[in-house]
Amino acid sequence: MELPSVGQQCEDPTCKQLDFLPLKCKCNKVFCSEHYALHIQECATMKEHFKVANLDKKSGMWICSHPDCMEKSLVPLICEKCHQHFCVAHRHVTECYKEDPSIKQAAIAKMQVPIAEFNAAKAKVDQKLDENLEAATKKGATNKKKSEMAMKVQLMRVKNKATGLKSIPTADRIYFNVTTPKQLGEAKKAVFVSKTWSVGRAIDAIADECKVPNRNNVANAEKLRLFTDIQNDSDYIQDLSKILNNLVHDNLLVDGQNLKLEYVQP
């Protein structure tokens, strides 16, 4: 089937070929790829637009203007900023001409103003949201419906930045917002582990993700434990053989919950 409405004919008088991807010159004439390369070398409009006379052309070849390149080309690839020819490898260089450092610095400073304003506003919103979530999710919260909604919001936030073993299937992952021990600055980190693991294995994995020294296998050393109430230094999971999924089923753990990793005396 012929498609006369698709493509355009080459305007070279010896060609007239129907080309589905024609190339248009600055003089508004259309050519096939073969005759476009020949036409632009003689086109007066093209020469004037790109000031071709100033380009480096030797023996009918165009030499790349990049200082470390001598690539030759039959077809000029002209940069519209500096009006110089570059080879295919260097045609997208970002600084093909020298720019006044003060102008460049002013442009960067201007661009950074809205970024700084956005980051400051986001920090305030995040702080307020953290306070509201902490109040709604802590033990003893009276509004059950509000608490459940807060846990869903927190779970979404934790999932967005959680790290863990990528080999854990998505369906088996359980997420926690973990606070590191006091002696390590009580930093917060979102992590995920497998809900099929025991508490002991989960503690080992969380310690690795949070870069917390773990001496649980050393006799008479302080042991790492998971605290379900970050405000209570005695409320931690004592049976390390329990499976996380069973603790969730018994409502002792919640997906997305705040946990604290802390050392206890043996």
C-alpha cells in the first residue's frame, strides 16, 4: 500500500525521493539524508546562520572544535551557542564557550534560593508531622481510629526510605523506624526485615543496617535488644526465638512501628 501523505519528497532536482524522515535546511528546503549533506555545504542561508566561514574546515572535512579531539566529519554539526562544529561525541558538551564566572555564580545563587526556601518549609512540615505521628502512635493513645490512620501514614513514610536485604521478598517484608542506642546518638533509620525471621535474627540484620556494634554472641558483653516503647527502658522483647509475624498477629508489633535498639546488661 502506498502512503503518499506520509513523508516528503527530496527537493534535489536529481532525486525527488519520498523520504519518511526528511531533513529540513535553514532555507526551508527538504532533502533526503544523502542530498542534505551535500546541500548544507553550499547553502547560503546555512553559511550565514552559522557563520561557516569561521569554522575549521580542512580538505573538505569538518574538524571537531573540542581541544582534545581531531575527529573529522563530512557534515557539520553546529552548536547554536558558540557556532562551532563538534563531532557526535562532543556535540552535547555543556560548556562549549567561556562564560563570565560572576554571571554563572549569580545564576547558581538565584537558582538555589527557591531550593533553600522549599527545604526549610519541608523541614517544618516534616517536624510537625513527626510530632503528630509520635503522639498518635505512642502507647496509651486514646483515639484508636486516629492511631490506626497515623500508623498507615507512618508506614508509607518508612517504606519510602527503608533499607534492608534486597533478597527478602516484598511480600515478606516488615518495616520499622529504628532509633539507635543512646551512646551512638539515638539516630533514626528506616529499615525492613523479613517477618518470617526470629527476633534475634532481626536484631542482627537491623544492627548491620544501622552500623551498630553487635556483641550478642560474646559472653558477658552488653546485648542488643529491641524496645517496643522508645520511652520505656524496660519494655523490650526478651524471647529472641519468637517469629516477628507471630508478634504482629498477637498485636505486640505493628508494621511501620517505632522501635528502639539499645544495649542491656547480660
